Amino acid sequence: MKTRITELFGIQHPIIQGGMHYVGFAEMAAAVSNAGGLGIITGLTQRTPEGLAAEIARCRTMTDKPFGVNLTFLPAVTPPDYPGFVKSIIDGGIKIVETAGNNPQKYLPALKEAGVKVIHKCTAVRHALKAESIGCDAVSVDGFECGGHPGEDDVPNMILLPRAGETLKIPFVASGGMADGRSLVAALAMGADGMNMGTRFIATVEAPVHPHVKQAIVDATELDTRLIMRPLRNTERVLNNAAVEKLLATEKELGPKLTFADIAEEVAGVYPRIMKDGEMDAGGWSCGMVAGLIHDIPTVKALIDRIIAEAESLIRQRLEGMLAA
Ligand SMILES: Cc1cc2nc3c(=O)[nH]c(=O)nc-3n(C[C@H](O)[C@H](O)[C@H](O)COP(=O)(O)O)c2cc1C
């Protein structure tokens, strides 16, 4: 399948693995890139620019295919050394960066000068247009159903993607709720040039997370995610668990008086405990509604091959068949 996204990034299949905190290590990115998609290392999971440089080098020993780095600009307790991370990306020869959160404008000149292609992840058409206007090469359009931060507009992909399609000139990928060949064909039909997946890639053999995390995704249904931190305008879609229930009770009790400190215990620094140690009730961790469509733990290659085969058969048999009838 050839699309503007496969052409832009020099990849075989129009499938991207979005940056994921404490999941996007070299093992994850290399597995996706080796299977013909675009794997992405999560920059900030490496605590320092030196750590990121080492992770990029480690990934190079695992794949000779293109892979990218995610740089997330979100409210943080201690702001990360972004210029240092950008330097590690450029010095490490990375040619694709996925930015997310705030506007990446400040770092675009340095990235562009180094020949880096930037795909900005956004949750609203107005943000996608802004990304286009400041020179981003592509955008990833994240609908309300996505795992992680869906923004505050709550527009699902059935509306958001066609709106992006009728508005943008640069290519975009559909993100949020994508799991299989059906997702890919639907995304293409709505104007996207590919798709980005988060949650689906965690439930794979190669995802470098505790088996409890993979099993939790397989066990979850589409009804099992919750939105947290909405009163702080930093909404995150997470899998429900005991800590999330406690957090939501605190949000309800404090109402508009809520501050980050009131819920820090359930969100700050919990990722290593969940992803590495498998302590599933340690706190809130991002997970999409798409968990309801995830029923197995295949290898990344088996997953991507299956998606492409299913997409092909949907187009050639189901859709063409309807026209021929
Ligand atoms: C566990 C987890 C951690 C994530 N961490 C980040 C992150 O650090 N930065 C980022 O830009 N997106 C992050 N995301 C969002 C994904 O890159 C992607 O946009 C999202 O998962 C797409 O929705 P889906 O889960 O329905 O596929 C995370 C998602 C998950 C599931």
C-alpha cells in the first residue's frame, strides 16, 4: 500500500506506533519498524538527553529501518531539558519526530535544518491547521476515543477525521481507536493516509512491558476506560482500576478546588510501577477504548501483516464486491 505517509517516511505500511511513556523503548520501536511500520521511541521516558542518545543507539543495533522519536510537551512537575533532547535526536541521526502536546514551533527550525520530518499529534482541526501553518510535514489526528490525552473537545474520529480531510493539505494519520484492517480502511476512507496506534501495540509479544499490562488490555472492554484530570484541563483516558476510582472520587469531592497535588499519588511517577513491575492498581495509565477490540497478544509482525491482509481483502472483496453486485 502506497500513501503520502509511506512516501514521506520511507516505510512499507502506513502504520505508525505512537510514542508511549514507558512502552516506547528501543524494543518496541525496532519491532514495529522491522515489520514495515514506523516505530517511535518515547523521548521523555529516557530521563536525560544522554539517556535518549543511548536508546537511539541501542535501537540502531536492532533495526536498519527508519524509526522516529516522540517529544511530548505537556504540563510537567519539573520541565524536561527539551533543547538537550532535540540535540540528542539530531546528533543521533533521527529523521522523523512525532511531537505532541503543546505547539512545537520553538524547536522546528533546528529540526528542519537537520532534515527531520515532523508529524505533530493533535486532537482538534484548529490545532492541525496551526501545525500545517508552522511547517509540520504531517499530523496525527487523535480522536476522543484515544488512549492518553484526547484534549478537551470530545470529538470522536467519525467526525474529526473527515473534518481534517476536508481542511488539511498536508497528509495525516488517524489515531485513536485503531486496531485492525477495518480501522485502516475506514481511516483511508475518511481522508487519512494511514493510521497511528498506541494501545493495540502494547498487547504484542515484543512490547517491553509486564505481562499483566498486556493481559489487562486483552481482558478490558470498550466500557473500561475513564477520563481523569478533566478539572485540570489535562484530560487523560486511562484504564479503570482501584487507584483511578479513588482519584475520581477526589475529583468529585473537591470539584473546582482540585489541584494536581490532590491526585499526585495516583498519577505522578506511577508508570514504572505499572509497566515494569506489573502493579496494575498503582495508578492511572493511558489506555484507549480500543481495548474492546483487542483479544490477543500477537507478534508485531503478525499483527501488521494481519492488518494489511485484512485491509486488502476488505477493499478488494467486501467493497468492490458491493459495487459489482
Ligand atoms: C500507555 C500509553 C502511553 C502513552 N504515552 C504517550 C506519550 O508519552 N506521548 C504521546 O504523545 N502520546 C502518548 N500516548 C498516546 C499514543 O501515542 C497514541 O496517540 C494513542 O494511544 C492512540 O490511541 P489508541 O490507544 O486508541 O491507539 C500514550 C498512549 C498509551 C496507551
